[in-house]
Amino acid sequence: MGPGLFDQITRGFRFPLEWDARYPSQNQTVADAPPGYITLFEDFFLQGNFRLPATQFMVHILQY
């Protein structure tokens, strides 16, 4: 995914600005999410029908 698709997802799924969704910089990996953030993959949204805000069940799965 590139920054353009990231913008499409955040706008299309109406991420509130207060969520402060961030696209990683070029030298970051999925393991570099800052404290308090989670890494979400485009396939969650585009193929897995994942929606935010997530249910508590999904939060527990992601934490696991």
C-alpha cells in the first residue's frame, strides 16, 4: 500500500481526525508502531470487511 491508498482508506472509512491515523515513514516497518497505536493492514479493510471502531472481541484478537 502506498500513501494514496492509505488516504483513500482513511477517508473512505471515515477515520476521525482524533484517531491520528499515520502512514509509516519509508524506513519504518509494521513493528515500529508508536506506543498506543496498532498496525492495520489494507487487507483488513478491503478484503476482510474490517470496520472501525472495532468490537471488543476484535480488540482482544489484535492484542493477542
